[in-house]
Amino acid sequence: GEDRFRRPILYVRPALMDLSTYEREEYLRAHVFLLEEGLRRMPSGVTSFVLVADAKGLGVRHLDMGLMRALLHIATVGYPDRLGQLIVGPTGMVLRGAWGALSRLMPRRLADKICIARSPRERLAELLPPGGDAPPPWLA
């Protein structure tokens, strides 16, 4: 769907992935594919998208700071102005710790686009147009 600014909404559910079954480059290519899908879905006149990361179930086994830095590099170098908003949540200790480390590594302009939310469902609902699609039922 789209938010009230007509930006495409993309969803990722990283806790459902077993990172041990992916090579790092393969995972990064999949991330680029997702970002490119966001670009393809942009209507004329729209220049950014919304990414919602469902963090439910994320834990230490998902924490790979090298991978996170590589994803950050892709976002800041390859797609610096395409991310309109990143909503991540629900939050837990691991996520808050990772955000504390990563937020210091990124440009302030990018960090300001990232919302670490207790309820990503509620935050996303604020962006949706009246009468538009509801957030997916699996989103907390």
C-alpha cells in the first residue's frame, strides 16, 4: 500500500530469517532488491518510500553489526534520499542497544528518518490515509 503522502510502504520481517543460511553478499543483494522494489512502486512525483521493519522476535542471534554497517552503507551511499521513513519495532533490549550503536554511525539526517517504536502498528497507522488500508494483522 501507500501512506498518506503516496509513498510506497515496504515490509521486512528479519526475525523470520535464519541469517546462518545466507551468505552476507546474498543478503545484501536481497536488501538492494527490496529498495529497488520501493523505487519501482513510487508513483510519479513521489521520491521516497516507507520501510517498516517488524522487530518482533529479534534477538542476539540476529545481531550482526558488520551486516548492519553494510546495510547502512547501502542506504547512505546508494539511496541517500529515497528513505522517507523507517519504522522499527516493537523494541526490546537488543534493538535499543543496536540502535544506540548504529545511530552514532549515521548522518543525523538519516537518523531523523528512523522511528524506533514500541508499537510500529500505531506509528504506521498515523501515516496511512483516512479510509486506506489498515496495517497488516501480523504487525504488533
